[in-house]
Amino acid sequence: MNAGRQAHAYLMLLPALALLVAFTHYPAVATLVDSFMSTPKPNRPSVFVGLENYASMIDDPIFWQALRNNLWFALATIPLSVGLALAMALWVNGKMMGRGLLRMAYFTPTVLPMIAVANIWLFFYTPSYGLLEQVGGFFGLPSHNWLGDKSTALASITAVAVWKEAGFFMIFYLAALQGISPSLREAAAIEGAGRWFFFRRVLWPLLMPTTIFVLVNAVINAFRMVDHVVVMTRGGPDNATSLLLYHLYEVGFKFWDQGYAAAITVVLLGTLAAVALVQFFVLDKKAHY
């Protein structure tokens, strides 16, 4: 009887397992194999080249520029989007007029398509007649090409990512806050604990499981960003906004270097896996389930 139940359980899991293997594990293994092979040509099949693709990556200055850009992008978007999401969730979790409309306004950027968001912000950043230019001109500020200046292009892309992601992360924090018993706040108030003390000693530890989940998603989003870059800057000016995934897209689909693109993919997947493992095994010890 037990063997029959186990067989039934495995049969029920088989469709999901097949999809997981076909679209997740097999592509990862195939990419790892391709990273040690040369790019096939019409008259020259792919051959084993060992670490040649990885050596080319080490010698590629654009790869290192994209990596630096992506690290700065991640260091900015992750804390800003998570912190803003938590602040918005704490605000709309309280009793206020128009709370439903405010929640909807915060969440609206999340449901907009990435391409639509990029085009909206292109209008904001357009020199001479964009929204930011009109507001700056009203206060007498000089005109500025936000996406065409190397010193502000990456920050402009970062602002778009934070604006879009914060509302998505807010939903998870809001759900977690609504799952916390109001009696904890009442007990803290009776003991004379202030709002900051209650947040630091009670709310924040209870929100840690949600924070771990949000952080993992924020890291993945920071390293998979490509839509906004394609629409808004195409990696310019002078690779100032070229991120790893965009560089991978150019290598794989513009220059059609399959082996080198596979090597970049392996490095990107390895980086994300390492960061995720650190988050789970280090932060998970501080989580209260």
C-alpha cells in the first residue's frame, strides 16, 4: 500500500519535474558544456577549447565595465527598493482615508510592462521638453541630458528600476504585516515601548523571513535587468549603462559568439547562486519562523 502511494505521488510530481528538468536543469548543464566549446560556424563545427572562452572574458574590458556597472546597480537598487517597499507597507498598513487607492497607486508600476515603463521614463528624461526638463526649467535649472551623460545615465536607470520594483516588494511586506497579531503592539504599548523600539525589537525580527525572500528576488532582478537598458540607452553612453545581461545579449545575439556568451552565462548563474546561498544560510539563522 505504501509503495502504491509513493508511486502515485511520484506520478503526480512527474509533469512538474519534467518541466523543471527540461527548462531549468538541462539548459544550465548545456550552457556549462557550451562554455568550453567554440562557436560553431557554417563550415566549422563546434570543438572543445577548454578555458579559452573564460580567458577571453578576463581580457574583455567591456565585460569588466558591465560587471562594475551591475555591482553599482545592485548596491543601489537592492537597499533602496527593499527599504522603500517596507516604508510604504508600514504606511498603508495603518488606518487612513483612501488606503485602498494608495495601495493601488504604489502597486501600479509593478503591473506595467517593462517596455512601457521604459518609454514613460524616456519622456521624463528627454532633453529640452521632458518632464524633468520642464520642472527644472520652471525653477531656473540648466538643461541636462540625463541618459546621455555618463555621470548620470546609470543613476537614471537605477531610479526606474527602484520605481518599478518597490511596489512589488511592498505587497509581500504588507501581507506579512497583516499576519502579525495586533496584540503584540498592544502589549508593547502597555510596556511603554515606542514605535522605533517596537519596530526594531518586534516587527523587524518577525519580518525577517519575508525580507530574505524579498532580498533574493531583488538580487535576481538586479542581475537580470536588460529591458530598460535596451529601450532607454542600449548600454551607452560609452558602455556607462551596460549591465551583464545586456553584454551577454550583445555577445550572443549581436556578435553571435555562442561559446563566449555561454561563459558569461555560467559566471552570472554562479554569482547569483553564491549570493542566494549566502543569503539563505547567513540570514536564515536570524529569521524567526
